[in-house]
Amino acid sequence: MDRTIAPDLVEISSISLIEPNKRMDFPVPFYVMDQVPNSTSRIELYFNAGSTQGKVGLASIVSGLLLSGTEKMSSTEIHSALDDLGGFQDVTLGHESVVISLYGLNDNLLEIIDLYCKSLKNVAFHEYEIKELKKDRIQRLKINLEKVSFLAQREFSKYLFHDSLYGRIIEDQDYEGITREEIIEFHQQFYLDGLYKIVLVGDFAEKQIAKIQDILIPICNKRDRIFEKNLNNQKGYYHIEKVGALQTAIRVGRILFNRKHEDYIDLMILNTILGEYFGSRLMSNLREDKGYTYGVGSMLSEFHETGYFLIATEVGKEHAKNAIQEIENEIVRLQNELVGSEELDLVRNYLLGQLLKSADGPYSMTDLCVGLYSFDLGVDFYDKYLEKIKTITPERLQELAKKYLNWSDLTVVSAG
């Protein structure tokens, strides 16, 4: 190979995804990706135990106590046993679910799963553990309430998810009012009878998978999951005054939809132009040109039955008013001016490259596929995505900006 000669540039025409296998002999969706060229493995357990379930703060407390100890093993002993097996665990609490991710080598993952599930099923919820976690959560809340970014996001969620469980705000007294009886009841309802999806990545024999199924089947969800829909954000501008703050955090957005909507892919492309990558218009304006911020970005986020659009940044307090105006200016420019061909070509290439990057390896491919299955979509979604990237027109982008990004429809929050 002559490394002085650059390789040819080849246009991306398709993405070849290897899909995980869906187990047909299990009561909840169980996906297995066995195309792993090494001895690493991961299992993800999805529980119907998100923050919209139960009273405010209860989901957070329970998720923090899952390995707090049983009658036979203390929390320290459980974590030491996991370490001895080379296991690593991560618990992610979202609005609609809790995802427990367990990592390890193939030879040990079955033992890791067994140990973790025994600890989860038999957690004792000792009063001293509950008291310590409450104290920790309250202290963490007090610290976060001193941060303008936290204040802005908290207030933004309240107005974005107006009159909805998604917009509930936690206070000190919410943690303090949670009882051990409520914790036990939540655990029984949403963990011992709440497992609704499993994703396994690793090269396992059929006997090993069968043993994993035997461990997990007793805690599978036996009820239909219910989600809120038809959410509406409260429009307008809202400010949280933070005395002594040197910066102002800004959040701008609105309720939209998830990837099941016919306009979702096109809107993803428009969002990239506006603020999703380093060369975006918002970054070029607020950071490179004006020097208001180190970073600004926009994103589309999804729930099971809805989704939302968000712009987020932090600026010097003296620049807050101008920064909000510049964000509005960039949105209005998308509505009034067609995107130039040079900029659009740059974004096309960026998105194609990001799609290739996101499909690199069995773990990434699994995440891409399972993300689609959650919305009852197939992998042909990415074929459509590729085609949209290549064929979308400036006129279509302008149409979307006028349809979904009217300033009067947005929720604007600042804190500082």
C-alpha cells in the first residue's frame, strides 16, 4: 500500500446493518446480537419504572437502591462480587423507563446477571440505606439549584410538558415524604413485574441464552404500557432570576413528534443545519461570530408517543438578550432564505459520515436497530434516511422551517 496516495472518495449508497435476532420463545421482546468478534458482552434490561411512574421522586429513589443490599448480602459485598467477576453496571433513569446495562466477558456474564437479578429481586430496603440516599438526593438537588443550566432545564421541562407527568418538578419535600412502604410497592410493581425488553450482545451458546431466560422470565412485565400523547408546550418567554450568576442558561423548544412521523427525517436534516453539528448556523453565529458562548446546539428528542425540539446554550449574562435574538434571527433566516448548495452539500456529507460512524460494530448496530423496533419501524428507515439526505431540496427545508419553527410557537426559558 502506497500511503502517499489518498484513497478514492466513494459516495455512500447504502448502510448494511446486521440485525439482532428476536427470540420467539419469550414473553417480552428479547433481542440477541451474536455477531461479536471478541469475548466482550452486554445485556440491557428495560423496566417500566421511569420517572412518570408513581409519586414525584419515587422512581429516582428506588433506582438508586437496587443494589443497596439484601438480607444475606450488604451493598459492599454485592459490588465487590460484581468487581470480582469483572462486571460493570449502569442504571439510566428516563421519563418512560429505567435501563440497567450490565457489561462483562462472555465467560462471566451469566454469573453477573444471576448475581444482579438476585440482588434486585431480594433487595431489603433497609431504613438506613433509604435515609442515606434521601439525604444524598436532597443535597444533590440543592447543589444543582445553584446552577443556571439546571434551573433553565427544570423550568423549560415544566413549560414544555405543560400539564403532563413528563413536566413534574422535584422538590426537597418530595424526597422527604417518600416512605419505605411506597418504595417496596413501587419495586414490586415496576421491577418484579416490570421487565419489558431485553437486549443481549455477545457470542453465547443456546444453552447459555436459555439460562438467562430462566433467570429473567419471573420479572417480565405482564401489563400493557400506557403513555401520554397529544402534549402541548406552553408558549412564550419565561425567566428565572439567579442573583449573582455570571452566566445565563437559555432553552428554546417545542413539542413535536417522534420518528414515526412522516416529516421526522427531513426535520432531522433541517435541525443539523440549524444547530446539530460544530459548523451549524447557531454555532457560527453565537460562538464564532459574536463570542457569546463556548457552545450551542439543537436536537430532536423522542418519547414513545411524542417528541420535542430543543436549543440549549449558556452565555454571559450581559449577552442573554442578544443571544435569544440571534437564535430567533437564525430561525427566521431559515424561513425566509433558501439554504445554499455549498452548505447543504456539507451537511449531506456530515450526516452520511455520522450514519456510517453510528453503525460501526455490533454494539452500535444493535442500538440502531433496537431504537427502530421501539417505534415499530424496520431497518428500511435508514434506507429512507439515506435517500432523504441525498435528495432533500432547499425549498423543502424552508417549508419545514415555516411549518414547525415559528417563534410564536416556541417555549423560551432563561435562567441567570
